[in-house]
Amino acid sequence: MGQAALSPEVILPRLGPPVVETVIVEDQTFLIQKPSRSDSPLDGYIPFWADLWPAARMLAKVILRESWPPGTEAIELGCGLGLPGIVAMSRGLKVTFSDHDPCALHYAADNARLNGFDGVPTWQLDWRSPPANARYPVIFGADLIYESSHAEWLASCIRQMLAADGVAWVTDLERIPARSWHAALEAETLQFTARVVRAGEPGGRRMKGNLYHIRQVRSASEGG
């Protein structure tokens, strides 16, 4: 958020043609394309979304292991290349991709099509001003917090967009101290638990992160 407002028509050609990576999650294979020149200088624009970060692999793995009611509505925040959302669709969820950067949405939608999912909704979403009437029973997000302000915006967005009985899953590599994220969740009166998760490329280095399960606080009248 807050980068120079260059249009996708300007940015995408300068990132080079896409290259396709085969991504193995547990025993399943997915195809993810990403720009071939994401490290090229672009007038102050940095395509953070253009890499497949370890936290996305972590989230994809736990989504794949879970049992989901068919057709469950979900939104992925800060979707980047879209791997967790694509894995969720393979498990029967109806996913909306959201990101502040329209270039990320372009790639996420293309990656969904590459894996057999056409017409996936996309949403250019600013966490600082989420819509008043959008509620989702499931929210996903991976590696979203790079500054303390991000933690505050994300926690507020989750509180406003999470259904009363919904759950948000967020994987995080503690790029800021965990206490800042915990404080942001507590300030929004969100309940959360955390556990360690690991993921990595086959035959490569494995990394450790945290998976947060986040819920709305239920009042006593609701049986909480």
C-alpha cells in the first residue's frame, strides 16, 4: 500500500513474460506463474506480490488438510500470486481474490485459470477502508504484515469483514514483533490462537512460521 500509482498496463510488460513454476502442496501439484523480471527497477514500484513466499506455502498446506463444507465463501486478503486461494478452490471453497495491487489480481486470476478455475472474482481492496456490507465465513491471508501499521489495518479489516461465526487464518513470519500483531488483534476485540507451521520447497530449505486462527468475540447472549 502507498506505492506509486502506476497502471498495470505500464507495470506488467516491464516485469517480463510469465514463467510457470510447479508447486507441490502435500501430494498435490499446482501451477503458479510469476513475472520473469520482478527484480527490475520500476520507478519506485516494488512488486512484493511477485514471489511465492514461504508463508503462502504454509497456508496452502493447512488449507489442503482441512475439511470444508462445499461452496463455503472465502476471501483471500493480499492474495499475491494466489496459491492459498487456488488450493482452497481445489477443496471446494468459493474464493474471492483481493489485493491492493491490481497487478497481483491479474496474476492471481490467471493462475486460477491455469489450474482450471475460471471466472474467479477479484477485488482491489484497501484494508483501511473495507466495505460496510461484505462479510465472509472464511478469510485467508499469508505474510501480510511488514510494519506495525499493517497489523492495525489488517486486524481492523478482519473484524469488519469476518462473519459472526467465521474464522480467519493468517500465516505470519514475524517480520514485526509478534506482540504488535497480538496487540492489534486485541484492540479489535478478536480472539486468536497461534501454532507453529512449517513449509518449504521439496528438497529445499524448510521455514517456520505461525498460523493464527482468528474469530469474533461472542457475547454471552450468543452462547460464548
